[in-house]
Amino acid sequence: PESVDRYRVEYYPTSGGSPQQFYVSRMETTTVLKDLKPETEYVVNVFSVVEDESSEPLIGRETTLPISSVRNLNVYDIGSTSMRVRWEPLNGATGYLLTYEAVNATVPTTEKEMRVGPSVNEVQLVDLIPNTEYTLTAYVLFGDITSDPLTTQEVTLPLPGPRGLTVQDVTHSTMNVLWDPAPGKVRKYILRYKIADEADVKEVEIDRLKTSTTLSDLSSQSLYNIKVVAVYDEGESLPINTEAPVPAPVNLRITDVTTNSFRGTWDHGAPDVSLYRITWGPYGRPEKQETILNGDENSLVFENLNPDTLYDVSVTAIYPDESESDDLIGSERTCKNLNFQSGPRNLQVYNATSHSLTVKWDPASGRVQRYRVIYQPISGDGPEQSTMVGGRQNSVVIQKLQPDTPYAITVSSMYADGEGGRMTGRGRTKPLTTVKNLLVYDPTTSTLNIRWDHAEGSPRQYKVFYRPTAGGAEEMVNTLLPGNTNYVILRTLEPNTPYTVTVVPVFPEGDGGRVSDTGRTLERGTPRNIQVYNPTPNSMNVRWEPAPGPVQQYRINYSPLSGPRPSESIVVPGNTRDVMLERLTPDTAYSINVIALYADGEGNPSPAQGRTLPRSGPRNVRVFDETTNSLSVQWDHADGPVQQYRIIYSPTVGDPIDEYTTVPGIRNNVILQPLQSDTPYKITVVAVYEDGDGGQLTGNGRTVGLLPPQNMYITDEWYTRFRVSWDPSPSPVLGYKIVYKPVGSNEPMEVFVGEVTSYTLHNLSPSTTYDVNVYAQYDSGMSIPLTDQGTTLYLNVTDLTSYKVGWDTFCIRWSPHRSATSYRLKLNPADGSRGQEITVRGSETSHCFTGLSPDTEYNATVFVQTPNLEGPPVSMRERTVLKPTEAPTPPPTPPPPPTIPPARDVCRGAKADIVFLTDASWSIGDDNFNKVVKFVFNTVGAFDLINPAGIQVGLLFPLGTFRRETEDKAELLKLHLIFPFFQNAVIFFVLDCCTTHVCVYVCACIIIYEICWSFCKYKGNPVYPERLLF
């Protein structure tokens, strides 16, 4: 509504907190609350404000939404050292934070972060480590608030390497290696090669423009592992590997095909083939058979085949170094089926261990029910034993054999009607085995760790022997190790000594073979080049070069060269090369020893000496941040373990009294307060140690005077208020006091406003200038005032003038005021007699006064009014003119006498006293007055006899006089011509006259008929119009 000046909006969290508020124009009915906490319920109050008075609030509650997290975090365009990250933008975000950190980097890394603005939702991460997993976390920023994280992980690509590695032109000592070039800025290529079962790796560097090289001086009949890497500024690419090819057999031929056999023949791929592995089976089926031939053979008869069946055959060359060639593959179909019985064929004995042999044969023809396997040592030292297997099985493992023993093995096929045939072969078990891959590792100054792979078979125990390699008696570990153990630690060995270690497996049949390896214990030594430096009164630093061997810790012993103080020590990790010795005695020489501590003992001490410095005091004292009642003091620390600092201060003028305060030794500053304003001070800082005072240092400072506030501003002027603002005093204050009064007044008003720098003064007079003084309040008193003047807005009309001046009237007009809701007008005669007053609407700009006296001076005053205020008066004087002389008015022509009506029959012979109390005032109006006259005329005309013997009639009207009864009807009816028509009725006077003068005759009844227009009272009682009184 128009009566509202503005709206005040107040809001705060439901859970508690200080309310915040702001104002909105009265033309607005909506606003936005900003900087709210997410997912928080708020109470909102809206007040209408009129003249700084607030209405009852309109209350509402609402909960803010939770902060949205990043959505659809997508990593793409991944390279070796870069990747791109994209996410879905969010409305209202002020920015985004992206952090990323390597997970499995091979070098130390730290988490990095990237902040972008709200319009960015795609970034590129660069300078990443190749082939490394990164954790990426994205946050949405809403001002100072951060959303929940969204995390993903991605791996950078490895540096691209060469492709298509091939080997050509292989001879007994050379080969050519070729590859496709790697992309990008390659610095060079490195080719590494070694014999497959050896550890020695050789390396060749190749120019970045070449993609081939020739390897020479190679060992003949050797399998080589070859790797090529591309070298970039960022490091090496992943290698591309290959092996030099092993020559394969060639030209496989199938001949002599029958229903259950055919012959395969091939050409040798190289002259030094050790074995051939031949595999065959029906085409498309997983069941395959296999046999091994010597390297000088190149033909085999495949027997016990199924008739009319297509077979796949593959031949693989195996060389002395156990390298294998590619398979030579062929196929052939057997002839049609012929039914007959036969014995097993192609008996093979292989996979010999010290306690077992594997026997394999080609199946016999027909429906074999089972196979019997008979075996016995060829020497006849043991009994003959046998085992049975199913007819579809063509192999068996014979267990629990004697080590290193030849056996005769016979396999016979068993049909439903008896034995179909047999075949005999031979095999030999291996000797008892030894452990493999014996390793001596992790030496210390007195121990060696031993580990091995278990021996084949089932050893029950292991024996471990050791002796110095240079010579000495062999010793055995005190206890036999269980067969499931494959490691042991040798202890109490001599430092820096090579040892030979032997492991022997123990089987039920006896000891297995011995396997030995060597290892050397580490040296015990002393730290070197001990240095003592950076001494202070209570500390010194010690550093050294490391002792040899795996030092686990260093112990530093130190003690004064003289005096009763005992020796002390500290222990630091073995990777530490520098230590600070603390809590030392000032100006004292110390003996220092550094000792290396190993896992099994300690080395010899390394001595050194050092001396602490004498004590010192604080340095470089500084006095700053001067205020009216305080000084800030700062200094550089004294050397050594200062317990506390004592600060002594006193004025340098007057009768000074020293005061002091203390601060802990870790602090180097203090604020001295309360001090006297505008006073110089001497300040002394003393270092206090555990055993007494150290040095001291003195400085000077001066407090400032009681500074007033600065730069007053008068704003927001209104009719009854204005705002006073100022810049704060440069010194800390207790608050500010405002003293204000109208200009020329001797009655000032004051208000203490605290530490704020703005305040609105209320209840001021409109259109008034005020003197305003602002004082700064300190502990020690008031500052001088900051002075200015402010004026409230004018609440009065302007351009007040008069016009249309007559002898009994004149008019005034004025310029309207924009805030006026009404105007109060007063008109007072200059002689002090009673005047007029009226209130007109705010839309009026003029008014005419009437009923004035001629030739009289008047004072007209206009007041501006609002719903709550009235402005100061604005006046003007005006005099009415003389009244002009009027020509006499001729008397009116009298009306013809009325016709006397005849009396009514019902009223004949009536006797009564009738009194008409008639209101003949001007307030009833002409029409009503004529109605009264007509009513009286008709009433009186109804009676036949008007005299004391009949009806007595009296007329009373408001002249302050009365008329007695009239005895003649005609005379009575003429009275309507002289009825007065002016003034206001004086009813109480008329009633008194009626009882005193008119009703003087005693009749049967007295009738008083009152004819009155308006409500009135008689002696405090109401009198109503047209009421008969009996």
C-alpha cells in the first residue's frame, strides 16, 4: 500500500544464529536471499515499515537445497603425459576444484590441484607420468562452500614403443633385427639381448633414424631374448620382445596308409636337433597322443589308428638348450575298418623321477577291456609287481620305485576272451634329487639368509652346512630342518667374511645330492669425518659420513669435558647423518662419540669435541602499533632455551613507577596496556633462563593522544530523522557518543552507540537544522568532537498567498507538499478574538474563509499533516475590505389573508390548552419551515372556539420571548405570517416559558405539542421531535 515506506526482511537459521536483515522498496514484493547455508531450514520475517515503525511480521519457513556434487566426471583423450577431464556444469556454481595425484608412481609425487571458473567444465592435465594410475577428484565450489567429492581413476598410456620386431638372416653367430619406428620425438633406440637362460644382458644404442641393426659375435645354437625400447625425454617406452627363431623341421610326408596306421617322414630343420616331439590325434578332437624320437630320426609309423579317420600330425624340433621350434603340421585319413585283436604298440617310458616312471603305449585294436602293466628291477633284486588300468587308458605312472634303478616293463592288452598281445620296454629311475635355485641373500654383519626350491620327491628333512670359503671346518645347522621348510638364517657369523653354504635333502632311502652357494657377511665400521657446527649457548649440531654396511641406528654419546654432569646419549635412525644436541650448558666444552648400531652389534665409536656459546640477550627490540593506551613490542629471540621473557616498562616523564609482565620463552612479542595516552615509555626486555637472567635490551615508545573519529557524513535525511556516519578513529576505542541539538538551542541530547560507525537519530523536528558532535570514548576519557550539521526534511507548504479578498471573505492558496495527507488551516483576527479552524484533504491547495468582519486584519496559518506528524506553521496576513452601503430594500407585498377553515365536527365543543413549541431556526430549512406553518394552520383551523371557554392556543418559538394565548381564531391563524425564521431554538427557555407564562388557565387537560427538527436536550434529558407531552 501507499502508506508503507518500505519493507524489512529478516532471516536466520531455525537451529540458531544471529538474524540478518535488509530493506526492500515498497514497490517490490519479492526478493532473493543470498549466501545461505545449504540444506538448512531458515525462518523469514517480513515487516512493513512506516516512519521507522515496524508492523507485526509475516512469517515463513523454507529449507535450502543440499549442495550438488559434480556429475558425469569423464576422462578421455588419454596420452602418455596428458589427459582431458570433462564434467557436467551446475547452475549457481562459483567455480570448480580438481585435484589429481599419482597412485603407483615410481618417483615421489605430491597431490596437485586446479581451480577453474564457473564457465569452465573441461580441462587438460599435462606433465603427467607415463604408464601411471592417477586418482582424480572433482568438487563444486559455491562461494566458500565445497561440495562432496566425485572421484575416478585413470591410467596414463605408456610411452609408445617400436612395433613389428622381427629377426632375419640368422647364422651361427649373427642375425639381423628389424622393427617399425616408434611415433613421437624419439631420442634414440636401445636394443638389449641375452641368451635365454643366462642373466648377462648386452645393450646396443641405435640412432633414432634407424630401424634395424645386425647383432654379431653370437653363440651358435643359442636361443636369444631380444628387446627394443624407444627413449624419449620422459623416459623409456615399454619394450617390444621377440626371440631368435629356432629352426623347425620341413617337408612332412605321409605314406604307407593302412586301416590303422601310416608312416610320417620329414626333413631336418638343423643338424643339431636333440629330440623330436610328434603329436597326433583325430581331426577336430582334443584327445592327442604324443611320442619322443631322437634328433637323428626323421620317420615314424603311426599305429593303432581308427579306420577311416582323418588324423592331424605335428612335428616339433627340440634342441639341446631345450628350445623348441614351431610345429610342422600335416594330416592324413586311414583306410576303411577291419576288425582284429592286437597287443599295445609303441611302448614309451619317460618322465623318470627317483621314485616313479611314466609308461605310455598306443592302444591295441578292437574292444580292449583292460591293460596289465608288469614291472620288476632288471637286476632281479625285487619282486615282480603289476597293476591294471581300464581299456580306454593308455598310460600309467608307476610309483614307489627304487632310486637309480633300471626296470623291465611289460604291457599286455586284455580282451573278453583272453590276452591279445603284449609289448615290453625299459626305463630307469633317477638318482635321489638335489635342491634347486639355492640362494644366499640379505647379509648382515653376522647373519646370512638361505633359501632354496624343494628337491623333487618327498624329502623328509634338509641338512644345511656352512664354512668360511677361505678355509675352516664345515659346521651344520644344529637341527635338521623339516621337509616342508625351504629357508634358514645362519647366525653368529664373522663380519666381512665369505661363506660356502651347502644344502642336502634327506630321503627315506638316504641323502640326496649336495648343492652349494656362497655369500659374504657385511663389514662393521665406524662413522667418518665427524663435524661439530652451529653452536649456540644451549645446543650444537653434529654430522658425519655414514659407516659401511646396513647401519640400523646411530647412538651419539656426549658429556662435558669437566664438571659433574653425567654422560647423555640419543639414538637416531640409520639414514640420519645430522643431529642437534640440545639442553646443553652454555660456554662448555663437550666430548662427543658417534657409534654405528647394526642388527647384531655395534661398531667402534668415532670421537669429536665441541663447545657451546656464552648466553646472549634478546636482539632488535621494536615498538609499533601505538594506540592511546597500548604499545606493541617485538624482539628477536635470545639464543638457547629461554624459559620466559620479562618486560619492564615505565613512563619517562613525571614520577615513573616500573611495571613488568612476562611471556613464555617461545613468544617474542607482547602488547603493553593499559598505558597513559600521549606519554613516552622506556621498555626493557630481559631473557630469563632456567638458572637465571640472561642479557637484556631496552627500547622506547610513545602512546598516541585521544584521537577523534574522522569524516562525518549526514545521510538518509527524513522529516524526523537522519543518519550520522563517520570514519573510525585510528586508535582502538570503547565506543562513540553522539551529542546533538537544534541550532540555537541550549538543550543538547546525547546517545552512546558503542563501536558502530553509523547511527540514525530519531524523534527530530521536521525542517530543523541540528548541530551534531561525535566523540570517541577511550578508557582514559573522551576525544575532542567531530562536528557537523544535519537538517531534517521540510514539512511545510510554500508560496502561501491570498486572493478574492472581500468584506466578509477571502481565499488562500499554496504549493502542495508531496507527503501531506491533510492540511490544518487556522484563521485568527489580529485583535485576538475567536477565529476559525478547519482541516482539508491533502489534495487541496486552496481554501476560502467566509463570515468575516469587514475591514479586519486576519492571520491565516497552514500546517502540513501526515498520519503521524504535523509540520511547522506557515502564516500570512490579510485584511478584509470595507463593507459597501446597500440601497434600502422595499418591503415585500403581503400575501392575501388565508381563508379560515371551518371547524371539524369531532372537535366542536373541545376544551383544552394547546401550546405549539415551534423550532423556527434556520437549520430546519425553508421547506420544513413551511411544513411547520401549514401543520399549525390546519391544526388550529380544526377547532370551532378559540378562547378560555374553549380551546386556548399558545405559540412559542426560539426568540427568548414568548406569546400568550390568542383568543381569536382568525387572529391566531394570521400569526403564520409573522413566524420568525432565524437563530437556533432555545428549547429549555421555551419550556420554562410554557409552564410559567402560557399555561395559566386550568383546563381539563393541557397539551404541549413540540415541533422540532433536530435532537436537543432539556435540563439534561433528551427531547425528541413531534412528541406530545401530556
